[in-house]
Amino acid sequence: MASEREIINLYCGMEKVFGEYSFWIREMTVFTVSGVKGRAAVIERFRHTANNIADNFKSYYPVSICDRIRDLYAERALIIIEAVRAYTYENSALYDDALLMLTDNNRGIASYFFEIDPVYGADAIRNYLGRNTEYIVQQLKRRFAGEFDGEIASFDLCYSNMIDMADYVSAAILQTVLE
């Protein structure tokens, strides 16, 4: 049985990395759409969030599983970056392709979590990621249009959704790994 400290560390760790993931999506979007100096560093920092997510799973799963989680989230980051760039530079074909790839990546992440352990409902993970994609698109469009209050509201939804996913993942780990 997991100790109270292990449970707190699990939940806090997951919330931290998925919260940072949401934050860096927003920063990358702001810097890319605004075209301000330093966007390459921000994009690189966002790409690094995949490592942080994978590292957070290392206490609970073998390295091979963590590496695959990292790869899937790294791919997701690259697709999100491509979607933001395509939208910003008004390349609708590339933007549409990126959104389709993001949907495929959502399915891939959801399927992999289900493969790790069926306690992760593939539909639940896919729904969290689908909402995340929807809120990212809202942020992007609102930032691009200069609707900053709406952009912040979309970020809040994105962040809250990812914290909910972090709690869902934590509960699954607690149920199966830390029993």
C-alpha cells in the first residue's frame, strides 16, 4: 500500500509536469504568433516538456515505457509547433494536416496508455487530449485575433483539463502500480 507521502508526490508530480506542458504551449503560441525575439528558446523549452513528462513516470514504469511516452509527447510537441507556425503564416493546408496528425497522435497516446494498463481507459485519455487540442486551437485563434481575454480563458480551460488528466493518470497509477 502506498504511503500518504507517495500519494502526494505522485499527484503533485503529475500535476506539475502536465501543468508546465500547458504553460509552455501558451508561451510558445504567444511568442510564435507575436514574432517576438526569443521564440526559438521558448519553442525549445516547450519541446523539452516531453522529457519532463516521461521522467515523472520513471518511478512507476520501466524505462522502455517512459521512453515511448517521451517519444509520443515529443511528437505531439512538434505537431503543435507546426500547427501554430502554419496558422501564424496562413498556410491552411499545413495547418489542417497538422490538426489531423494531432488527432492521430491523440489516438496513439491513448492507445499506448491502454496498452500499458487497461485501467487507463483509451477513450478517457483520448477525450482529455482531444479537449486539449480544442483549447490549444482556441488559444491560437484568439491570440492571433488579439482577443487576449478569450485567449486567457482558453488557456485556463487547457490548463484545467491537463490537471484533470494528471489526476486521472495518478489515480490509475495508484490503483495498479502502488497498490
